[in-house]
Amino acid sequence: MSDDEIVTAVLAGRRQDFEILVRRYSGKIIHFITRMTQDRDEAQSISQEVFLKIFQNLPYYRKENNFSAFIFKIAKNMTLNWLNREKRTVLFSRLLGREFNKAPFRQEPPRVSPQDQKERESEISRNLLLLAEEQRLALILKVYLEFSYKQIREITGWSIPKIETLISRAKSRLKKNILLQERSREVVYTARKK
Amino acid sequence: MNCKKVSRLLSIYQDRELTSALERQVEFHLRDCHACRSEWDGLQELVGSLKCLPPPASDPYFPTKVMAGLQDNRARKFRLLPAIAYALIFLTMFLSGFFLQLSYNNTMGAEKPKAATFTAVLLENQDLGLLAVHDNTLALFER
């Protein structure tokens, strides 16, 4: 059953068929939101809201468009809204002089050499968070979701040259940051040895 | 193709978004240029390490939770209905009371000035007079 057929069935009153779409896309949506927020619990709850929003917006879906782009556009908007709310919360907490203890936005780079896979993963996650939002969005859609530039254009509304530049800059910035961190770790490691 | 141009195109080449003609030119350049080759290796290593992040573990109950959320959303709407109905009933009662009171006041209040305004006209050469009360009631009376 194609996406469009399912949408038609749901709009005709077979609400239970929506579950097929949820099963089909939940993995990708949760993956996308997890990479954007670097917060697995929040990603789950945002994803649930995303699917509710998709359901409410099904009457506005035009079949000539790509359904995947339609749902990722909703996921992107809701994730960016969440990130903006988080930023405001962090800002207010700082203004009020409170220590903000939400993990993703205040983790410092590790000072010890990464010894296992988990540390390596959290290092990459942190570096992804250091990227500008648009760069991160473009890179995640390309690298993790493996969308083509055209599909990214449908989701974000950006031009192809802009997407090329954002992804290219994101890669350079990541490379630079990872290299810098590796060097600083080497310096610390050498100093400790001495 | 020079190194500057290749360096600009490397990321797009990696994303497999170049035209086949440009792709061939980049490949040709990479075969000969050591500096660009090392930049390319760095990019490959970076994307490789990005891809080492595994997708989050899937929650088998996620679709069920979403469908339950849809039901909740619907139920929430229906839960609001009695409240809306009560509010409408209250509003109707309040407004009808208000208008009844207003019309009662108008009726009572209107009688006072009307009592003071009447005119009597004697019809010429007749023993009859015409009495107009409240400007809208006419009555005949004998002299």
C-alpha cells in the first residue's frame, strides 16, 4: 500500500491505517529528531507530537508532493521550535543566575582520551550540537537520512547552492573541531605523562 | 581543474550530487594531487565517524502510543463538549433574563409619561369629542 493510498484511506475515515504510516516513518523521524536535539527522551516525545500534527495536517497534503518531504517538513518545524524554546529556557536560566542542568547544551568536551565507542559517540554528538542550526539540519538530512539535495530543498525550502554551502561548511567545521579536540587531548596526555 | 575548485567541490562529490562530467574531473584530479587526496581522506574519515553513531533504539510501543495519543486528542475534544453546552445554557439564561428585565422596565417606565399625554379635541358642531391617549389610542366621548 503506497503512502498516498494510506492517506486517502485515513481521510476516508479509516483512522487505524495511520498506524501503518507511523510504523513506516517513526524510525527515521526519531533518528532525525534525536540527532537534532541529542536528547533521546525528548526526541521520543517530540516525535509523538510530530505524528499527531501529521495526522491533523493530512487534509492539507497534496498528492503531487512527496509524502516523505511533507512529514519531514513538519518534523523539522517542530524540532526547530523545540530548540528555540530550549535556547530561551537556557537564556532565562542564565539571566536569573541559575545553573541550567539540561545535558545537551552544557556538556564540556571530555578531557580524557576517548577509550570506548560510547565516548566517541558522545564526542560526535557534542560536536554536532556545536554546529549552527541550519548547518546541522542540512548535514543530518544528508548524512543520516540520506536525502538528496532536491529532497532537502523540498523539506527546508532552501536553494540547492545554499544546501551545498551549508553541508560543506558543516563538514569543515566538524573536521576542524574534532582535530582541535584531538590535539588538545594529546597535549593533556603528554603533560600527564611527564 | 585546479585544487581550489576541487576543494570546493569535494563535499558535493562526496554526497554524490555532482554531474558525471564534473565527477570524472574530480576523480582525475584526486588521482594526481596528494594534497587534495589527503583532504578527501579526511572528509571520508569524518563522514565515517558521523555514521558510526547508531540510530536510536526503536521503541516497539511507539506506534501504539501515537495511536493512543490520537484517541486522547479526540476524547479531549469531546470532553470539552459538556462544558461548552453548560456555558451556552448559562449564557442563554443570563441573556434572556437580562432582556426580560429590560422589556419589563420599558413597559413599566413607558406608562408614566403616557399617562400625562392625552389630547381632547371637540369635533366641530358635534356633541362628540375625540380623545387621543398616548398618541396612539383614539376614543370618542360625548360632551
